Amino acid sequence: VTTRAAAPALTPSQGVALVCRVLGGLGLTREPAGHVSVRLDGGRVAIKSRGEGEAGLRYTTESDIVTVDFDGNVVDGSGLRPPQELPIHLQILRARPDVMSVVHVHPTASVLATIAGIPIAPVVGAYDPYAIRLLAKGLPTFERSVLVNTPELGDELAAALGDASVCLMRGHGLTAVGATLEEAGLNAIKIDELIDLNLEGVMLGTARPISDDDLRVVVGDGTTRPALVASAWDYYVRQTSKGGDDE
Ligand SMILES: [Zn+2]
């Protein structure tokens, strides 16, 4: 048995592929819809590619990752092309120097919340403080429902996201960002779970927010210990890996 701390460091392409597999494995997106990117040195970005024979997110491997520059030119990854929605990634990475990774997926619950116009409330406390801290940073909605396939639309989305970590996209999906690949992936997972709880609460009759006093305590200074973030992410990696309990 190897110790968890001894896990080998992943290359950026391996890291992007892993986040794709986790999000796809959890059912946060269907088919090949959605993509994950990470900022590289030298003004380049590694991103899940699209095109003939492409893998669905949950089956992504390193060979599905393409490297582009900030003009969208492919600089590595022969035969692959970036997704049409590359501007989601490039324009957010331009606007947010603090962001290293961008995730775009189409989770059903998140789309349903935008269809029904359900406001997302802090309905839990100790059940999931990370999700509540994410919500406290804001959960804006991008009201356009078209493909974000131009720099102008990418800028509009980046403006809607603002300083938040997740932006819902009406009738489309969500875009999540993070200071690392794992954080961006976890942000997508956590907000989708919270949205799911809100929707189910509404369906059961009401989705009551916790008290303001408790909300302040749960949010605290807004940060979560890195060790807790790492173990949460590790949980989803193991759940969606071969030998996990997902299949
Ligand atoms: Zn999309």
C-alpha cells in the first residue's frame, strides 16, 4: 500500500485529463460536452480538445489534450482542435490572473436551476462548509444561452463571473474556476451538490437558509484548510477511478 502523500505529480495534460474523468464520472456532464483547461508558462493553455473520435469527458486521456496560445492557435497536439468555446477559458484566464484553471460542464441540476429561476440559498451548514463558502463568494448567472464561441462572449461571461468562483449559465451549464486544477474541479462538484439540495428542498416544499448567525460561523474567513480540499478531491478521484465504487 502506497501512502497517499506519495502520489506522483501529474503533468498538466495528465491533470486536465484526470479532472475531465472525475467530472464525467460523477455525471456532471454528458457525452463530450464540456472542457477543462489549465494555464501553462509562456502564455499557453492546455485544454481538452474536441473533434472526430473525441472521448467523452469521463474517458479523457492525456492524448485528448491540446495546447493553445492566447490567440487560440494550436501549439501542441497534432490533429486535435480546441473546443469552439475556447473563449470561455482564454477570456477568463485573461481577466483573472488569480485563476489557473477553468472548468466548463453541463450539470443537469445547475441547468434546471436556471430554467426554473430558483435562487440558490445557503441551506446547509456543517454538512458542507466548503460549498457554503463558495456560495458566499457569489453565484452569478450568465443570462445568455448561446455557445460562448467569440472573445466578446467570453468577455461577457468573465464579466458576469466577476470575482466569484462559479458562474451559472442559463439553459447551458456552469463555469468554475480555481487556483489549481483540483480546486476548479472541486468547485464545480460542490456547487452542483448544493444546487441539487436547493432544488430538492424546493420540490419538497421549501429550501430554508440556515440562520444568519450560523452562516457567519460556517463561512468564517471564507477559506478551507488545504488538507481538507486535497482529501475532498482525492475522494472524488478514487470514487471515479477503476476499483472505485462508482461502477
Ligand atoms: Zn457548453
